[in-house]
Amino acid sequence: MAMMRCRDNEIMVVAELLEGRILPVTHEVIAFALALRGGDSQFIRMIVPGRDIQEMANELADAIGIDVIALEGDHLDPYNAEAWKMALSALLAEWNPRYVCIPHTSLGCDFAPGLAAGIEASCITAIEGVCNREGLITFTRSIFNGKVMMQVASDADMTVLTVLPGVFKAEEKFPTFPDHKKGRVEVVRVPEVLQKTRVLGMIRAEERDLDLSIADVIVSAGRGIGHEENLALIRQLAGLFSKSAVGCSRTVCDLGWLGYKHQIGLTGKTVSPKLYIACGISGAIQHVAGMSGSKYVVAVNKDPGAAIFQMADVGIVEDLTIFIPLVIDLSQTDPHSPA
Amino acid sequence: MMKILVCIKQVLDSDRPVRIHSSGKWIETDPHGLYRMNRFDEFALEEALRIREAFPGTWVDALSVGPERAAQTVRRALELGADEGIHILLDDERYRMPWETASRIAAYAGNKGYDLILAGVMAEDDMQGQVGPMVAEIMGYSSATAVMSEKLIPDDNRIYVERELEGGHREAFALTLPALLSVQSGINRPRYPALSHVLRARSQKLITIAAKTWNPPAPRDHVVCLVEPAPVKSSVFLSGSPLEKAEKLVKILRENAWL
Ligand SMILES: Cc1cc2nc3c(=O)[nH]c(=O)nc-3n(C[C@H](O)[C@H](O)[C@H](O)COP(=O)(O)OP(=O)(O)OC[C@H]3O[C@@H](n4cnc5c(N)ncnc54)[C@H](O)[C@@H]3O)c2cc1C
């Protein structure tokens, strides 16, 4: 198939698949690419790495209306960092796009920095925003667990970007070419080469406690509880509510204070209770990823700059070891009895 | 025998206030010097020490790229049990992009014949998560990130690893050595320093190498500026004494029929 080679300003999006289906996060990355391109889909192309993916590539090109490269190779599925980096760097060297956009997922984080390092590209990770500062394109990302934002610009011809999930709104349908209704598909076959990396397979997480998923109220502990003994406060606070459960940040699990089944966040459980009370949790993006669907968030933290307040409905800047006992005390007194 | 390099970074203690430097490009140096080892790197160092325990004779180097104060964190690694501490000394407090740091680590490690390089999954301060996999790429090592378990088998030139995915699922790989792993928190429980190591660390000299020994790597990107996040609406915060705030919160909880 004769196809136009890449123009200078082209953006390539690397799709992420799970069991042969494109993950929603890929649509978010396309939305990001569109924002970067000022809404013009003409210069956006999607790369779908995998095995026997031509049919799916066709469907995608039809459905989304952008051009797709099916990167075919037996060793590309299941994911293998080495094989992906090799296949992608060869493809990118040929197409020479300006930007390569990858979801900031465990998979994207695994291959993006090495890919960039190998092709002399800039690499900017965990992007939450893009802006044009007098012609200079800068990318915004959180640092210090969200207390500060960093704006980064590329100095290289090619830039690899990983886009934070949950930030850019995915669209079902994208503007299509003026004269084509559907995207075009090109199949690029990658020869199998000897790998130093061998895939041994998936290990599913243990079934987690159902408590967290059915709870109306989750009281969650972070490193800020200070000592394991202070978990008693968290448990007591949770005990005030019916249908409640105790959650925590990863750090609390790493310290051995609570089991991993209590962990909320990216690599833990995703929850959406009616009420989430975050106690001594800084609000790192990896934690927020698991609780941003909560209907109402109360945050207790002694640092007014903690990122958790960004998403709180009610914030209390206090030492939790002083504050929580007061709340427990007050809520146990009958509101109607004279004080 | 196995030779391991652990990459460690010194970071500002997370309980310290973060103030943007007047240059706008990084944060103010902490006036009280409250810096410590990046927690994710503590897990990497611990894993190296455990490998040495399982395979006696293994050699563990700890390396940090950083300004003068970073020497203190390299020394901390010795206290925890590293055999040798290496400090790639930067002239100033300026922020370095991951590519620059990775290039310097690779420049040092290139001809040292490490079988295994360990790094934390990311630094707590800049949260880039790039230095480890970049070092691997420059050095041609196989690599895996977010590693939650590793296993070496005698007389096998591979390392068996499990890396963590969303939701706590894992995928397993066998990597041919030499390899680089970026280690996820929770892979182990880092130890406290043993007195014997603390005493040894006191007298042991660090290997200090000026970063300018090598040509500076051409930067591929740069920080334009740091900015404060949008201010939180002041209406979010409850005001008053601790007791008054508690009363307000209980009232809100009751109004919503949660209590
Ligand atoms: C790949 C990857 C995946 C991850 N997945 C997850 C995940 O699933 N879930 C998760 O939670 N994290 C995850 N993390 C870790 C995450 O980046 C943060 O390190 C972690 O969430 C921080 O936990 P924390 O808020 O408890 O601790 P810290 O960030 O140390 O925050 C402690 C907070 O407590 C406050 N505090 C201290 N003392 C008091 C007091 N007395 N009273 C009130 N407040 C106090 C402090 O001001 C601070 O804000 C992941 C990281 C990586 C790299």
C-alpha cells in the first residue's frame, strides 16, 4: 500500500491493548495528541503493536478515523520490553515523528524511557497538561507528590511523552480527514530476533477484600498517622459509620502496618465510596488514581500544601492525632442533649 | 563473583516545606539540610544486601550523583552495609534531567562489569522514573521496572523477576544478565543499620569523582519553570480551633446522614 511518509509535525500514539482490546487510556492519549496538535487529527497516527492485529487495526482505523500502523510480530504479544523497544525504535527511525505519545501506565513507564534513550529523543513522563508559551511547547507534570508542578520543554528533534491516565477526556469520535471517512492501515512486520528477555506469564493479584468495594465510607490512613498504634484511631473513626472500611496508602502497607488488601491506588484497589476520609495522606497521583471517584472527600493533613486538598470537599489542617480523637468524642455525644 | 551497583538519590525529606527557587527552575536548598535517601532506593539497596546474604562473596557498590551534600546519603548506604560508596559530585544544586544523570551513571559503570544494577522505581522528589531504564538502555542491559520480586539461581545467567502492574497484578520475566531492575516499594522491608557497619562507615573513604571528569551529556530537555498548583478554594478549609473544626466536621457528617 502506498502511503505518504511522515511529515515533520506528526504525532504517533502507541496503543495499549489488553486481551486483544484497546484500552480506554489509549483514547485519552489520542485526546492529548489532539490537544497538542490544536485539534487537527491529520497529523496523528496510531501504532498498534501485537500479534495478528491487522483486523483490529482495520476496525480501529474505521472507528476512530485516524491512520493506524499495525506493528506485527509474534514476540510483541505478550508484552516484552526488549522486543517492543527494538520494533518501535526501528519504526520511529523510519517515520521520524515529532512526538511519540504513550500511556503513563505500568507498561508505558517500563519501555518509554529506554526507547527514548536509544533513539536520542527527549523523554517527559506523567504529563498532566500541555501549553504553548510564546511558541515554546511545555508539558506540565507533578513533582513532590503534587505539591509543585514542573513544566518541561524538549530540546530534541523527537520527544517521547507519557500521558497520565485520567486527565485528558477520551472522545468516542475524532475529527476525520476532510476527504476520507476512515483512517488507513499499514502493516509493518517485525522479524523475530533473539531476545535477552523471556516472558513467563501473568500472575493475577489475590482476590482482595470485598469490604472496600462495598463500603459507603472509607477511612484511609497514610504515613502521616506516624505510628502503627495510631491505626486504632483510624479504626475507631471508621467504626462510627455503618458500612465502613479501613483503607490506606501504599506506604502504610510497605511499612507493614496494614496488609496490601487495604491499599488504595494505582497498584491497589480502585474505590468510589460516598465518603472518603484521607488521614495523613499526601495525595500522590498514584494514590489519587484509586480514590478520585469518591463522591465526597474529607482530608486531614497538617500540611496546608498537601495535594490531597486539591480534591477535597472539606479540608482540615491539623495534627490528626489531636483532631481525630476530638471527632470521635463529639460524634459519640448525642447532638440533641444539652452540652 | 556477582557485582552489584545500587543507584541511590538524595532527596529533601518529605516533611520539609517545598519552596520554589528564585530561578524558578528547582526548589530552594533546605536551610536545615534535612535530606535523606530516596525511599524507593532504600528498597533497592536492601534487595542488593539480601542477594549478598544469599550469595556470599557478592560485592555491593552504592552510587549517587549529586551535590556535595549527597555524600551523606552515600555514607548512609555504607552504614546499611554497602561495600563501597561512590559519589559522582555535581558542582552545584541545579536540577539535572534524568538523561543527564543516567549518562553519568553509565559513564562510571560502563567498564566496571556489574552483573546487576538496581535502582528505585522513581525518585520521591522529581517523580520521573527514568534514570534506571535509561542506564539499562545506554549500557545494553536487559531491564524491568517496578520489580516486586527477583530470584537468582546459581549457575544460571538469568534473573527471574516479577514486575507490578495496575491493580497489583504481576507479570514475570527471565532476564539474561547483566540486567538492571528498578525496584518497587514493598519488595522487602529495609533494615536498620548494624552498629558494626556504622562504625566501619565512619572511617571508610568514599570514592568521589567530579562529574566534569566526563564531557557533559548534551541535554535533550530542560525545566522551563516550576509552578505552584492552583490554590485550593479557601472555602474547602474548616477554620477555628481544633475543637471548632471537629464540631464543624461532625455537623457536616450528620447533615449528610453519614453519622
Ligand atoms: C508505580 C507506583 C505505583 C504506586 N501505587 C500506589 C498506590 O496504589 N497507592 C498509594 O497510596 N501509593 C502508591 N504509590 C506510592 C505513591 O507515589 C506515594 O509514595 C504514596 O502514596 C505516599 O503515601 P502517603 O501519602 O501515606 O505518605 P507521604 O507522601 O509521606 O505523606 C504523608 C502525609 O502525612 C502528613 N502528615 C504527617 N504527619 C501528620 C500528622 N500528625 N497529622 C496529619 N497529617 C500528617 C504529611 O503532611 C504528608 O502529607 C505508587 C508509586 C509508584 C512509583
